[in-house]
Amino acid sequence: MEWISNSRILIVGLGLIGGSYARALKRLGYHVTAIDTRKEAIDYALENHIISDGSTEVDEAIVSSADAVIFGLYPKVFVEWIEKYQQYFKPGAMLTDVTGVKSCVVYDIQEMLRPDVEFIGSHPMAGREVYGVENSDDGIFRGANFIITPTEKNTPQAIRWIGSLGRILGFSRISVLTPEEHDEMIGYLSQLTHCIAVALMTCSDNEHLVDYTGDSFRDLTRIANINDLMWSELFMLNREPLLKYMDIFLDEFASLRDMIRDGSVDELREKMRLSTKRRAYFNK
């Protein structure tokens, strides 16, 4: 399948990312349908012309008419959905996802999937600290990173197809990683940072701190406004890489504490210079 104007796209799971995909694809002229268990999500998307059609039920007619299906579901629900409803897919349909972990999802789905459809994992490295299609915004993709996680079961055509999706959505950099490389990276860049934000917010119960805080605290804890159902599942499914980086972080934090306790100013400044040097890699 190519990304041509008459392609019919189904989005299963109309949350923040699924809704933002829908906005972008609808704006680009694709026929976009959606399935979501929340009637409010479907109604909102229809009223705001984010989708052309939608349902709160897994409608065989909607699924079987889709040339491509994008899944915005939690990992375990995603696997269960494929297992239960894959008989509805159109032969030749292309499938992808937005799931934040890959090793525990990609191989299971490819193993159980019909041979006449193809699933290739992908992960848009974009988001906000709010949820639901009501907060969707395809502007979050512009300038962001997009990761493709193919396996030996994927065809070159599928890799090109998912790369073209990233490009038309506006992502600035498209990378290809194995599912294992993806999960290692995400354990550090995303999951560890969410753990740090949660821990920082639970250090104090002083409700008056909001009256004194500056931008540094707000910036550092923005992602502490967290979806506990989704993120707890992601942490548990990727616990080995996450625990590894949590241990490294604990060692680094203890090192900083000891430098301050012992008055080791030169060592502390050297650590700060190293931090500044490495942070410069991320400056846009």
C-alpha cells in the first residue's frame, strides 16, 4: 500500500496520539475512521471533523474497508485486539502502532498475525502531559523524532511505507532500531525521566510551594501529570532496561550528594561541566 489520497485509514484508540494522527491525516485528505470505546471521543472527533466516521464497537465493515490501521492502544489491549479481531482485516492491509514499548508487543503480534497482512512497529516521540482526542494537536509532530522498529519478518516495502508516514506527518528525523534497541533507549530517555518527575513530586506535600516556584521546577515536573494506568504498564513491560538506568541514576545522584556533603567543589564543578557538554547535544 502507498500513501495515496484515496487510502482509507482506520485508527483504533482515539487518544492524544491517535487523535493527532487523525487530525493530520484528515487534513491531508485521507478518509479517516476511528474506533474507540469512549462515545465522547468519537462524538468529539466527528463534531470537530477530525474523522470521517467512527464507532464505539469493533465494526467489521469499518475494519475490512481500511487500507491501513494505526493502533493507539495500551500494549496488552493491543495484543488482545489483534488476537480477537484480525480476521476482519482486508487482505494486504498494513498495520502499525504508537506503542511505547516494542519487544513485548512486536514479536507476539507478528507471530500470530495472518500472512496476508503486515505489521511494522513505530513510535512517534511526541506527546503532551494531557490526554484524549480533545487535546489532540498534529503540531506536536513537527520537528519531533519518529522511530521504526522492523524485524526480519518485515518487508522493505513496509519499512518504506512507515517511513513515508513519518514524513507526511511532519517528523524531522526518522530512525530505524530493533525492538530491543528501542526499549533500551526508551528506558532512559522517557521512562526514567517520568520516574524522576514522579519521585520529585512526591518528595513534599507542601501545597504552598506553588506560590513560590519558578520555571525550573515547572519544567522538570511537567510530565509528573501522569496517566497511572498507561505508564505503570509501560514500566512493568520494560522493567529490565528501566531498572538498569534507575540504578545508574541512583549512583550518579549519590555521587552528587557526596560531593556536596564533602565540600568537593572542584569535582562538583567538573560534573556540572560534563552535564552542560552533554546537554548541548540536545539543543535545537
